[in-house]
Amino acid sequence: MPNRGADASPDESVLSLELHTAASTVAIPTIRTVAADLAARADFDLDSIDDLRMAVDDLCAMLVRVAAAGASLHCTFTVRAERIEVAAETDVDDLADPLPTGSFAWRVLQCLADEVGATSVPAEPGRRGRVRITLAKDALTAPQP
């Protein structure tokens, strides 16, 4: 049953799904499959589904590379009419430029998604930092005749 988000209109159904797994490359295929399945069920076109699948794959790979040893990867998928939003985050030990937002990989992510953002919380003594990447992908709709 779809959840209604706080910012959803009464006519808009919102489905929210959370995945929590080890920050490991082994989990990435499952996460990208979930993203593609959600997009397909939301009637996204095939190109948008593929773009979302590749964007989620790249997003997770970036986070797994910077994750602290033994960290978890938390992914939240929010499915709205004509849009899927993904937020993924993990703990990191050191925030000395953990997310190279000027890199080629970041540019590819920006090309695959309609919106991309990153935030980080610096590590404090005795505590890990946290890195979060968000993206949104809109469904392509054919022009009405």
C-alpha cells in the first residue's frame, strides 16, 4: 500500500521503499534491480528505466568506494507520479574529498539523472562521518497529439 509523503497532494500516491545492506559491491546488482523494477512498475519508458538503473549502479559504486570498513549502505526510493527519487548514504572514516563531484563518474551520473546532489557530515573524534547522494529521474512522457 502506498505511503503518502508529507509533501504529497491528496491526489498523489507516494510509495517509499528502504533498503539497508552492507556497503559492498555484492549488493549493488540487487539495488539497481530494485530501482529498475520500481521504474518499470511506474510505467517509465525503457530508456528512463535504463538510465535510472545505470545511475543507481554508479551512485552505489561511489558510496561503496568511500564507505568505512563494516559500514552499511542505506537506500531510499520514493516513487511519485512520473518521478523516482533515490537517496543513498553510508558512513565514512575520513571526509578528505570522499566524493569527487568534479570527476568523470560524477558527470556521467548527472547525465543519467535529472537531478543529482551530495551532502556530507564531517567525522568527529570518535565518530564517523556520513555521505549522502540523492538523485531524481523523471519519466519521459510522449507529447499529446
